[in-house]
Amino acid sequence: RRQVLETSQQLTEIINSQASDETPKPREDTEMADDEEESASHCLWVDRFTPRRYTELLSDDYTNRCLLKWLKLWDTVVFGKEKPVKKAKPTAEAHPPLKQPKEQQNKWKSKVQLTEEILEAELDQYKRPKNKAALLCGPPGLGKTTLAHVIAKHAGYNVVEMNASDDRSPEAFKTRIEAATQMKSVLGADEKPNCLIIDEIDGAPTASINVLLNIINRKEADAEVAPGVGRRRRREGGLLLRPIICICNDQ
């Protein structure tokens, strides 16, 4: 132990002597390094080590893929991309499966297969997915908000976040939702479509939930201008053409 302590003391003295002999860096570089170290020291670890890319997510991979797959279903109506046609496997043509009742087929399918079949369902008449909103639920600290932000940016959206428990009046809640889902983000030449993330949706009053459901279930006939009430109908806005991700702790 004594030998280890003596050796470590000698190494420390050698390192200190070499560091003092080095030429000092320019003042600007040292100031910038000091500023970065100071900002890093004051930054929370949650913000400093938060995931920036899809591959950095540590949450459940099944949930990540399902949410990303649902978000990509909006590409047809948002970005004008046609839905890729899934090619049939050659083995299925060579060996056709045995005809079984639908209940028995679903009985032996896993949860992943059933969910993917639901997500791969045909788009509606307006080229939107059948499910207009996604709900992420779980205890605090699970990474729900981080997952929504990372996947929305990964899919090419500009994230617009709002807290449902802040806006208690249904009118303000409706105004914020329509502004986020119908207006474009003006951020220079590379403007991106918005993806609305509503946090703490379980803290919103029932009237606000009904407003959200009316916006989600709104059809083209409701958005058309009717005689006599043209201004009123036009104020109500049109179809929902942007994805909405809701987050809650208590389902």
C-alpha cells in the first residue's frame, strides 16, 4: 500500500510539472471552454443526456415502432407521399395457407402482429389513418414526452407542445388546437408541418375533451360553407390534417 501511494504521488508530481511547462492557450479559447463548462455544469442531467435521435431511445421498442408506424401513415396527406405497397412473399404463393376461421387465425397471432395489422389498415377517404390521435400513458418519468418529441422530429415534423391542464376554458383549448393543426410553422425556407403534442390530457375538463373529439371526428361536410351560416361554419375550420399525440399518466 505504501509503495502504491508513493508511486501515485510521483506520477501526480510528473503530470503537474508537464502541465505547467505547456504553453498557455489563447484567452478566447479558454473563455469559450469556461463558458461551455459552466453551462454544462448548470444544465440538468435530464436535459443534458436526453435522447436526440430515434436510435438513442431507451423506451420499449414495441411502443416506439408502433408510434412511428402510425405517424408515418400521415405522410400521404401531410407530405404528399404515396403509401408503399407491401410486396407479397413468394413462399406464400408457392404454399398457400390452410383456410381457417378468422377467430382461430387471430387467436394464434401475437400482440405485435395484431397491432401492425391495425396500423396497416387502409386510409380513409381523405387519405388519413383511421385513428386520428395517439395516446401515450404511463407513470411519470417513463419517457413519454421524450418519445413523442423524438419520433415527431424523426418523421419530419415541427413539434408544437401544449398542456391540457393549463387551458381550462374550452374556447382557448379549441383555439390552440386549431392554430397548431391548421396553421403552418413559418421558420424560414425549410418550414415543416406541425405535430401537436397535448400533455397531461387526463387533467383537462370534460368540455375540452369533447372539443378535441369534435375536431378529430370532423368531416368534410361539416367544413363546407352552408347557406346562411357561412361565416360561422368557416370559423369552425376544416378537416384535421395533422397528427395529434396525447400524453397522460392515468388512462
